[in-house]
Amino acid sequence: MTEVEEIIDRLERQADDETPENTPDVGIIMGSDSDFDTMMGSGEDGDRGGAYDALTRLGFKEQTGYHDAPDARFTFETYVVSAHRTPDLMYAYAETAEERGVDIIIAGAGGKSADLPNMTASVAYPVPVIGVPVQEKSVDSVIGMPTGAPLVAVDAGKSFNAVLSAVQFLSLRDDELADRLTEYHDELRGNVADVSREMHDGGAEAFRDRS
Amino acid sequence: MTEVEEIIDRLERQADDETPENTPDVGIIMGSDSDFDTMMGSGEDGDRGGAYDALTRLGFKEQTGYHDAPDARFTFETYVVSAHRTPDLMYAYAETAEERGVDIIIAGAGGKSADLPNMTASVAYPVPVIGVPVQEKSVDSVIGMPTGAPLVAVDAGKSFNAVLSAVQFLSLRDDELADRLTEYHDELRGNVADVSREMHDGGAEAFRDRS
Amino acid sequence: MTEVEEIIDRLERQADDETPENTPDVGIIMGSDSDFDTMMGSGEDGDRGGAYDALTRLGFKEQTGYHDAPDARFTFETYVVSAHRTPDLMYAYAETAEERGVDIIIAGAGGKSADLPNMTASVAYPVPVIGVPVQEKSVDSVIGMPTGAPLVAVDAGKSFNAVLSAVQFLSLRDDELADRLTEYHDELRGNVADVSREMHDGGAEAFRDRS
Amino acid sequence: MTEVEEIIDRLERQADDETPENTPDVGIIMGSDSDFDTMMGSGEDGDRGGAYDALTRLGFKEQTGYHDAPDARFTFETYVVSAHRTPDLMYAYAETAEERGVDIIIAGAGGKSADLPNMTASVAYPVPVIGVPVQEKSVDSVIGMPTGAPLVAVDAGKSFNAVLSAVQFLSLRDDELADRLTEYHDELRGNVADVSREMHDGGAEAFRDRS
Amino acid sequence: MTEVEEIIDRLERQADDETPENTPDVGIIMGSDSDFDTMMGSGEDGDRGGAYDALTRLGFKEQTGYHDAPDARFTFETYVVSAHRTPDLMYAYAETAEERGVDIIIAGAGGKSADLPNMTASVAYPVPVIGVPVQEKSVDSVIGMPTGAPLVAVDAGKSFNAVLSAVQFLSLRDDELADRLTEYHDELRGNVADVSREMHDGGAEAFRDRS
Amino acid sequence: MTEVEEIIDRLERQADDETPENTPDVGIIMGSDSDFDTMMGSGEDGDRGGAYDALTRLGFKEQTGYHDAPDARFTFETYVVSAHRTPDLMYAYAETAEERGVDIIIAGAGGKSADLPNMTASVAYPVPVIGVPVQEKSVDSVIGMPTGAPLVAVDAGKSFNAVLSAVQFLSLRDDELADRLTEYHDELRGNVADVSREMHDGGAEAFRDRS
Amino acid sequence: MTEVEEIIDRLERQADDETPENTPDVGIIMGSDSDFDTMMGSGEDGDRGGAYDALTRLGFKEQTGYHDAPDARFTFETYVVSAHRTPDLMYAYAETAEERGVDIIIAGAGGKSADLPNMTASVAYPVPVIGVPVQEKSVDSVIGMPTGAPLVAVDAGKSFNAVLSAVQFLSLRDDELADRLTEYHDELRGNVADVSREMHDGGAEAFRDRS
Amino acid sequence: MTEVEEIIDRLERQADDETPENTPDVGIIMGSDSDFDTMMGSGEDGDRGGAYDALTRLGFKEQTGYHDAPDARFTFETYVVSAHRTPDLMYAYAETAEERGVDIIIAGAGGKSADLPNMTASVAYPVPVIGVPVQEKSVDSVIGMPTGAPLVAVDAGKSFNAVLSAVQFLSLRDDELADRLTEYHDELRGNVADVSREMHDGGAEAFRDRS
């Protein structure tokens, strides 16, 4: 069995698993490990954050072993799945998503032929997929689905927002998530107000000279 | 009270309403009545359908009176809300959405400054918004939200898909909707198979000469 | 068994078939029957021709029954295969292509997410695929394959040229096809020379007044 | 009261203020403090200048306290106002502009959904707004207002020119401003003439070798 | 004297005129008479209106003879001025604008080299110019002025909005215009409210079937 | 000898001709007879004219027989030359241009691979070529020549202007052509002045109602 | 004889050669030596590889002397051929390709007028050409061939994929090449699986901190 | 007299000069001194050259004093002329060109409103102008002239080619220039042949390792 087949086999066994109670709520897949920083955030200073940062900020835990769920109400998992180099793995991930208990898939891909989000959405249906174009030139390919083949997209590189949106939808059945979203947002708003007051009350010249 | 103020007043009274049990699940707003055919579908031959067609196909009923909910489990409502001509109405619709019991907003706007979906999402947060660019040139404006301000988008004119996506998310808490989505999809797939067989087995020349 | 499953089943049985000697050399697939005129040619006056016209011009016959091959050295087949509505059919077509004896696949798709050629190429590998963007906006999605995932493309709507290219490659192992290509080209060149002489020798004013 | 609410409260109290005689003529708002260098100018060598540089050049003073107007005939103020993170602040700023005595608003925003100038213009109407796209990709979103919703725009990053234009309009009622504009322009023209003469009379080779 | 020289001569004589009290407030120029419908409005059903419609709506009268001003407080004039075919006329119009008492120039041009608004702004300075790109492809050329050369622009074809903006700026010195702008806007808002109520209360199906 | 070879043979014989005194000054070539209307003008009402109209207006005569030059000082000839279907004819036309006495070549081609002007310029060098992109999408291909390979271009479809430019260059050695250019231009300028006066003096409303 | 003529002479002598049995299967040409890194691969760390890397990986040997073929079943050759500076060399290379025994030409060019692949395809016909746009802005020019003039293209800079595609077509007559392609692909797939497992099983935080 | 007026005065005096025998053949103007490197060439290693390099290569001398012509048959001059900041200087330069004896003007400008080449062409007519877009985003503005207003353009930054083209046109009346062009070209072609032979005969691996 090749390495690809081993992962497919694992996914299919998990799908057949009798007790899917501890399953990841959100599945994050990306077309290449070179998409990692855009999809998950680089963790470096100045980086505006990716899916990992948003999930962590909202209290989600990463599930790395399927039968070994983290001690948290909300969880996610991460895989590299290449539509063009490993179409069988992509197909298997999407096809087993519902049985594996994944509620929402966030799929990111770069290049002009960013097929991963679209194909995953087509196979995983009716499990919803939020597409993340990893590059500006990937936007058209991700968003352009034909009538009858649903997928929703965020802007290029906006994996952080993809998580916020996913959690908005998950909060339709869980009020605690709505509270966490609001709490996060209040902090964000406070930051805007602080800098606004600093710029206005201190004046532009002082602001220009800060740091 | 102007006509705009009257609608705002109505929305605010509904938000204060004690018993929001019979509320529309999906709120559909558009920036202008000239967006109607794209957002809801023209109903004419050859039209690939809009939000109204998708909602009807999936068994949703339109709620035209707030206290007079239709006899159906799943409902929607429709409003014209112009971000640029009636910003106060847009603000009021978005701000009251949560209290009025709207679960998901589908907002469509045309032009290059298609601000309605974005601003509605910013005010209605954490109620999720699916943006529909009414024209190709509206895509950038709708999808380009900054980090921290979530909105998901479909492609230009794909209001039908916006409903499919919305229902995918609503089905996270209601299995009946997942069944309806699958039933719709099976029919769609059967149509592809029928025409594929006809074209292959009958040959291209016969297919070219049909009708 | 659904209609889609029936076609998949047929393809798989053909792949297991012991004697693939009479198999189509070229397989033509398109994402929707609405792509037919662009992919095959409408046959109407003024139409510059599609794959069907090119194949016919070069002496290929269409094979509509698998076990009932036409009496010709060179053959093709045609299917509608939707990547987004019937991903299982697309997967099966691509996966069985090699065993079914298809030498080159010409795959056309429209829209901004024109995934059919790309995904077919990824699954059918090493069977080569020539992608045909059905619309101008499909070009980026079709051509933009990442390193390691080969696909060659023609320009938007140039299904006629896709056949010429396919036959150029097939002629690497069959000189008769090279002769047919040259014969076709000589006629084309003669047409250019005729109109050039007419315009020059008769003068622009007479040419403007023709027809 | 949150920080955002405090600023809103301040704006509203100023709007109710009885004696608006010492009010800023020009209000400058930007969607994020990361827009500062583009909107106001970085003050670094080689920077072509922003709104702050233009205003200073034309003798405007910054007003940082509302009741503590600077000792100058022409003044401006600066705020950070995020359309997507603080829509309530944006709404309040725009709605109070007329009462607060702001004559012209210069609003800058980046990204593809640069809604701040547009929404401010819609709410502040009939107070005029000059929109500054902070990035090239913001131009479409800023300029694309529908019929009936006026806004004028300058090119991406041209906050310096936005001030020149604003002062051109203000000079319709104050001749002193027209004089200042002309004086600035004469200097600019002299610089062109100087370098033109140097390049021509000294020759291209010498010019290439300068510095 | 050629026809062009005659118009130039007339403009220069008007500039020297001692009593410019009855002068047009707004000067409208366009690069070609083929721009008329876009710049002024075709007056046909379904046309969303041009500068002429906006000016008329706000009570402006057209001044066709210079010494024969209309009996109205606010006036405008209209000329065809081609930057590329009659650069001398363009130069003369812009250079005499200030002396002729024109307060704001609205200049429209089509094509990719839409130089008229830019060059007029450069020569007429400090008289402000609002540029109207007559075609989508004219936007870049109109808006892209370098630092130090002010011009504000509206979107392609938005001559109606150019007038609204011009009047916003003129209302800085004349409150009556602000009132007229508000009155116009209230009517516009009422129309949105009416159609919104009709669509919501009557339901989408009835709205689709209207007319 | 094929038809193409016959034309090539004719061109080469003309190049060897001893007495090239009566040779066409301007050679016009186009990639396909479908480019005729754009390159030469359709002659229909409303058409703004092509190369044929410009040449005729400036007194050039078409030379249809090489040894049978028209009785005029300035002449041109016209050929269809396809870079992709008849590269040998293109090569021969360009290579013989200098010996055949063609001073300037105007070459037009459509499509995204509009190679005819570029390749003709490369082979005919140092005979200058003015490229005419027949479609908007041909502009990039025509204008984008690398350093060392000169070609000048006009805008898409501007074959009329290509002739004006060619004649400007030819007038460097023949003052009569400069006079003809000026005479043409004076008429053009008079037309602008006439319509400008009509629109201004008659007023916009009358102009709107004309015809 | 100039240097260019010497190469042309060599190509023509090789075409006349009686025994073309040891000829390069694949001919690689590029418009400039500045295209080398994109066309062949820079060989530096992080470079994703070019045609040279792909050919080497699949066991092809470079043939640098025509009569001195390398000891390998599959071979290639490399030339710089400028369409615009050496059109005669381009013409000669393309015209002699068939007689010289080149089966497939891979032609790369940069700039907006990337004519080399197109013109080579037009002259070398029926020898097939795979075009490689060296820059993103070269894609349109390379792919946009008119009906009747076949050429297939890969995406900008994808010279590695051009070789994979070429070998797919060559494998139609040689099964050994199909095996090599599959072996290469299996390795590629294994790499995806390895990194996918590492990211999932180790968790995103550990993956972020790697290296 | 301002500095600008002084240059205008000088140009007008030169135009009135009785003996224009020693006048620059080519006038080079640019919109800003920041365009110098693109227009004239930076003279640094790796720079592909600008107008100055091309003119020098072809034996032209720069004329820096009008009455002090260099001792050479072919000459040029250089000025900075800003269309937007010094429209009067631009107008004067263009208007006096014919009388000052300038045969061809090469005009370069950057930005999206690159009006200098267009306006110079309109005023200088019938003196021909070759436009050089200094930036990619300047191409549309430079090339897009309307019917009746001739201008020819080269690609963005191709000032070197603008000179080659200008000299091609000048060589229509002076064979010596044609010889110089051919001599330059032969050298260029030799360079291509040298590197082609080196790459082919030495092999790709050795070429990759060079330097």
C-alpha cells in the first residue's frame, strides 16, 4: 500500500467507525504544504493571522488523532490534499467527510487552477465547503461554480475570515459560539477606537512620529 | 414619518416582539428592484433560476407578513434595501436581524461599489451573510472584506447557489434539509446522465440536429 | 442503480474488456450539453467548426457503441461529464481511459471554475489531455496547472484546433495522419491565396462591394 | 460605555453644540491606522506627500480638541473610522458631520471592499465626500457609486491631490485659498522648468551622471 | 478666421467682459457630440439621466447667450471641446474659465486617451474640474492624475452624479442648493421604500409577475 | 506551383525588377479577409473609416497591377497575408518589400496571437511597419516587441490613423503631403466647431431633440 | 557567411542527411538566453524545475552534436532562436524540423509579443509544438492561435510540465516512457502523502515551528 | 518672467529664427525628470538601454544649444515638459516644433493619465509623434487616440525602440541611416547566434553553470 493509499484507508475506516461522537467540527485542507502560512498563519510578527489563529482565538482545539479527541467542545483537523497530484485522496477526503462527522470544510488552494475547494465541494455535498483562494489569481477559479454546485468563498488569503464565517454558521446551533464571536469582535472594535482617539487627539504629526 | 422611516419602524417593532417563534430563516435583500431578476430569477424560459426558485424547490415558503407566518417549517422574506440611497434602512435591517430571528442573510448588489452585502455583514454580525454580486464587476467589491470582517460570497449572479449554500449550513441543525438537498441533487445528476447517454449513444451528428 | 451509476458501470465493464482492439483513439468530453456547439461545432453557416468538423474532415468516425466499432482506422467518442454535478462519472471516465484504450482525451468546460480538463488530466495520467476552455473566462482555470500535473491547452473555443493538435501527436506513430493533416492544410492555404489575389488584383473598392 | 461608544458620544455632543463657529473645514477619515502613510504622508525622504503635507503647505492647522480650535482660519481633523469593524462609528461620524460644521470629508480606504468613502458619502449627504482609494485595487470600489449617490474620487493613493481638490472647492467662497493654491502651483511649475533647463542645456549624459 | 478661431475669440472677449455678474456657475464640456447622450442624458425612457437632467431637476437654467443670462439664480453652459482635434479651443476654454466666471467645470471624454478632463483641469487651475469618463475604458485615463495636478472623477457615465457633486460643493456657499439636494434625495429614498414594501408585502412571485 | 507559391513568385520577380520607379509607397496587409472592414473601412453609413478611406481622402491611388501603376504621385497596394496559415507568403512579402519599393507597411491582424505586424517588421527591417491590432485583444501582441525589434502601433481598429501617421512620416520628404494632411485636419476641426456652436447656442434640449 | 547563416546552413545540411536515425526526439527552443532559467530550470535551491530537470528525470539525454548522438533511447536538443531578431533562423529551424527527425518542439518566449511558439508551429506543421509562455504576460500571445493553426500551450513558466506533456504524447508509441512517467508520479504522490501525514498527525503548531 | 515663461520665450524665438538649417532631427520630451532612466537609459549594467543609447549607437549627437549645433549630420534634443503641471510649456513646445525644424518628436509619460504624447501630437500635427508609455499602466492612455488624431506608440518603456522606429522613418529620405540601422542589427543578430551555438553545442548543463 502506498502512502497515499494508507491515508485513504484511514479515512475510510474512520467513516465506518460506529461512534463518531468526538469528531472534528471543521476540516481544513490545503493543496500543498507551501500554502501553510497563508492557510494557517505564519505566526510571525506582522502576520494578520490564518485559520489556526482564528480557531485558537475562538477556543477550538486541533484533533490530530481520530480516536483521541481533544478535551474541548469544538475541534478541527488539518490535511494536505492535492487535487492534481492526489485526486484519489481528495475524493476520499470529501466522500468520507459526512460519515467522519466533519460539519464544515475549509479548503484552500493556490494557482490559477485552484480546483481543490470546488471538487471537494462537489464530492462532499451536502457538507458545505468554504473556499479560500491562496493567491489573488486563484479567486476566479474558486468562486466560479456553476448553478447547482454550491460553494462559498472568501477573498484571497482570508483564511482567518473563513473560520469566522464557519463559526457564524456553527453558532446557528450553538449559542456559546455566538458569544465567543461577539467577544472577539468587541476587542477588535476597541482597538480601532483606541487608535482613532490616539490619532485624533494627539494629532497627525505626533502619530507620524510614533514608534 | 417618511416611507423609509415607516419600514425601519416596523423592523424595530418586530425586533422587540416577544414571540419570535415564527420568523423567516432566510432574509433576502437586494440593493435595487432592478436586481430582482438576478437575485430571485426571472421565471422565464431559459433562465437558470434565482434564489426564489431554489427556495421554492427546497420547500421554503415566503413570509410576507411578520405575524402571519406561512404554514411551513422553513421560510424566507424579501426586501429592497439600498446601501447608498437608504443607508438608514440598511443599518436597521442588519441591526434588527438577530432579534427578528433571521438566521442567514443573502444580500445582493450590483455595480462596482456593491457595498450592501459587506455593510450588512458588518452590522448584522454575528448573523452570517452570503453576498451575491449582481454583476461580474461587483465580485471584487463583495468578496474583498478585510481580516476580522467575515462574509462569504458566491459568483456573480449565482443567487440560486447562495440558497443552496445557506440551506447546507441550516442543515447542520436540521437533517430534513440535508435530505431535500440530496433529493434535488439526484435529479440534477440524472439530467446529466440522460444527456450524456443521448449524446454518446446517438452520436454527435444526431445531437447537433436535435430540436 | 441511478443513471449516473449505469454509465459508470458501463465504462468499468469496458475497461475490463479483454479485447480493446477496436477502441476510440480520441475521447471527447464536455462539462454540459450547453457546451456542445462550442466543442463540436454548430454546423451552422458561418460557424468556424468544432471538434466534430475537424475529426470528420480528417477521416475519423464516431464510435457510439463500444463493441460495435465503426469501419475506420481512426475513431472518437463523445460524452457529457460534469466535474461539479457528476464528479464520480468524471473520475470513472478518467480512471478507465487507459484500459478502455483511449489515446488522447479532449476535455472542454466553461465558466470560471472549468475544472473538468484539469481533474480529468490528473486522474487519467499518463493518458494525455488537451483542455478546451469553452469561454474566454475559462482560460485561466484550464491552463493554470501546477508543476507536476501536465495538461496542454488551446485557446477559448478552439476545439477545432484541439483536434488538429491531437492528430499531430497521433501522427507520431501513424504517417497516414500526417498526410491527412498536410492535405487539409494545403486547402486552407489555397483559400488564403485566392482571397489575397482577389483583393489585390481587383482592388479594395471592388472587394468592399462584393457580396 | 465601550471605547467606540465614547467616541460616538463625543461626536454627537459636538453636533448638538450651540456654537459651531470654530469647526474643522475638512474632516479626514481612514479605514485603518495602516492607511496613515498613504493618507497623510509618511514624512520620509522620497515620499511624494499626503493630505497632511498638502494641508500644511496650504496653511491649514489640525484641530485635535473640538472646543480648542487652533488659531487659524482653515482647519482639519483626523479620525480612524472602520466601515467594517466599527460601522456604528462610521455612521455617527457621517451623520453628525453637517451639524459638527465639517464642510468637506476626505475618506480613504484600502482593499477591494473599500466601502468607507461610499458609505460616508451616503450618510453624510449633502456634505460632499472626496474618496481616496488607498490601494490600486480599491479604485473600483470607491468610484463605482450608482446614479443618485454622489461621490468624487481621486486616483489610488492621491491623498495630496484630494486636499488640493477640496481646497479648490473651498476657494469658491474664500479667495485667499485660491491665492494659496496659485502660489503653491507656481513653485511646482518652477521646479519643472529648472530641471527641464538643466537636462536640455547640460545634455542627457551629464544629467545621467548627476548625483 | 476659422470656425474654431471664432469660438476662441468669443470666449476671450467674454473673459475680458467687465460685468461677469450673470455667468454660468457650471460649465459642461464634452470631447465629441457623440458623448452627448452619456453626458447630458438621452431623454429616452429607461435612461437614468445625465447632467442636463440633474441640473434641471435642481433648478439650474441653461445659458446659451453670454449676455443674455436666464432668469435664474443658478445656470450652466454646454460646449463640445475636443482635446485632440481642437487643442487650441480646449486651451482657450480652460484658460478663460476663471475670468468668464465659471465656478466648476464638468468635463467628459471617451476612449482610452480621455485627455479632455485632465488637460482642462491643468489649464483651468485653480478652477476645479470634475471628470466624467464617458466609457468604462476611459476611467483610468481620467482619474490617474499625478501628485500636484488635482482633478476629481466620477464613475464611467455618471454625469448625473457629477452634477450632484458639483452642487454639493456649490452649496458650501449657498444654503438653498443644499435644500434642493435634500428635497431631491427624499424623493429618491421614497421610491426605494415604496418598491421595497411592494416586494416584501406582496411577495416575490407577485413582484415577478408585475407589469 | 500552388496558389501561395504563385503569389510568392510574383513578389520575388517584382523585387528583381530593374525599374522600381512606379512602386506603391504604402503596402497594406491583413491576416485574413475577415479583417477587411476594420482595416480598410466598410464604406457603410456610420463607419468611421479605415485605411482605404484615409488614403483616398489624402489622394493616394491603389496599385493593383505592379507594372501598371496608377496615374498619381502617391500609391498603395493591398494583400491578405496570414502569418499562421501562410508563413512563407508573409516571409516573402516582408523580405521583398525593400526591393519592391514599399516605403511603409501597414499590417493588421486580429486575435490574441496577432503575429503578422511583428513578424513582418522583423523580416522587412529596416522598412518600417505600423501595426494595427484588429481587435482590442490584439493590442498587447502587436505592441509588445522586445528591445531591438522596432514596430510602432496604433490603437485597436485605428487603421485610419495608421494611414495618417504613415503620411506624416512620408511628408518628411514631400511637403505636398503635409499640405494635404493640414487641409484634411482643418475640415475636421471645422466640424467640431460647428457642432459645438450648435449645442451651445441652441441649448442642450434642442440638441437632444434634433433628428 | 554570418554566424546566423552558419547555424541555418548546419540545420539545412542535417535535414538533407541520409540517416536521421539518431535524432533528438524533443527540440527545445527559446527566444533569448535570458529565458534559460525559466525554460530549463536554474538548478538552484527552491527552483521547481524546468524542461532540463524534467527531461533528465525521465532519462532523456541532451544531443549537442548531430552526428554524435548520446547513448540513450530518448534525446533532446536546445537552441536560442529569436523570432524578432533572427526570423530567418526561426524559419529554418521550424522548416527543417521534420526532416531533422524532431518529433515534438517545445518553444518558449517572453514578453507580450511572444511569437516564437506560434510562428514555429505555423512553419513546422505538421510537427507539433508545445508553447511555453515565459512570462504571465506572454500567455495570451502564445495560446491565441486562430482556427486552422494548431498549437498547444502550458501555463506561464511551466516548462517542466511541457516536457511531461510531450512525453505523454511520445509514450503513445513507446510504453517505456509511460512507465517512467508513472514512476515519477508515484514519487510525487508519496511526497504529498508524507507532508499531509506530518501536518495532520503532528498538528499545525508543530508544523508551523518546523525548520 | 517665470522660469516656465523663459523657456517658452526661448522656444518661440527659435521658431522665428530665419535659418533653421542646424536643427535637431529628433526632439525627446518626457513628463518628469523621474522618467529619465526609462526614457534615456540609466547607463547602468544590465539596463537594456534607452533613447540616448539608441541615438548614440546610431551616431546622433545631442544639441544642447540651439545656435550651437553639434558637428554631426543627425542630432536630437531633450526637454522635461509636464502636460499637467506646465501645460503652457507643452503647448509651446508642440506648437513651435515645425518651425524649430524638429522632424519627429518622441514623447514619454508615466502614470495612468499619460497625456503628454497625445496632447503633443495633437498640437504639433502634422509633425509626427512617437509615444512612449513610461509604465505599463500608461499604455492605454498613450495608444488610445481617436480617429483623426494620429500618434504611433511603442510598448511600455521601449524608448530604445522608439528611436529605432524614428530612424527607420528618417531613413526614407536618407540612405545613410538605413545603413546604420542594418549595421546595428547585424551585430544584434550575431549575438543571438553566438549564444545559441554556445547553448546547443556546450549543452544546457554547461550553460546553466556558466558565469
